[in-house]
Amino acid sequence: GIKYALISDKRLFSKLKSLNINDFIEEFIFNCLSIKKELVEQDVFDKGNRMLLNFGHTIGHAVESHYKYSKFYHGEAISIGMLEITKLGESLGLTKPGTSDEIEGILLKFNLPTKLNLSPLEISSELNSDKKNFSGTLNIILISEIGKGFIYPIALNKFIRLLESSKNNETT
């Protein structure tokens, strides 16, 4: 559900940050389903904006696959993926600085994992089977800011270099 707020609904994200989810759980579920319904109806064949539903999935699927679907639940792996892809968006200058900090805060609030313990090489080996990898180009989903997702095509080798650069910056 956090994903839907991040790609499409800043107001919903603000409520998640400041309120107890149990106080508006029905509204939360309704809003998430409405966002998904709208994106699917607009793009039945998953060639355009429906791909926004894949936010966090590029790295998240690599995490799931690497651990053979045993270490993390799907939502936990996607949480890691959303945070990591947003860090990359910030490093590219495509995502508002500080957005990854906001995402990390909301993930921690809901006791979701935030640490990627895979090397760029481990991620790249998993990406070769990713359905978003079209002949060496990935369609990654980024957010320009909370509530505004967009599709960003990037060469797989450039994506891996960015991951490597990001990992090197974390250790320094």
C-alpha cells in the first residue's frame, strides 16, 4: 500500500506518516485499489503508465530471486527496492533530494526492511531475467517526488554502474 501513495498520492503518504493506519484503514485500502484500477484500465497491455505499479520491483525482484524467495516476503523485498531505486533517482538528479529519507522513515514506521545486502554484481545477475529488461534496457520506475511516479528507460550497464557508485558512496 505504501507503493501506491509513493507513485500517485502525496496526501495518502502524509496520512500514513502522521496517523495510525487503523484510523483510516478502509479509506487506505479503497485509495490503493482505486489507484491500481485506474492504472490498469488506462493500460490494459502494461506498455505505459501501468508500469508505475512496478515501483520498487526491479531491485525487489532481484532481492527475492537471490534469496530464493525465502528470506523476505514480497512486500519486504519491494520495500528495499523502493528505497534503493529512489536513492538512484536522487543521484541522477531526477528525484527530489531527501525523498529517500522520507521513504526510509515510513518503511521503518511499518517495520519494513530498508537494507540492501546484495552487491551490484549479485543484482545484475538477477536482472538478466527481469521482464522489464528489453534488450539491454530497463524501464525503471522512479518518483520525482512523493506521489509522482514516472517511467525511466535506462541502459542495463548504466544502471549497474549507478548501483556500484551508490554502494561505494554508502561505504565512504
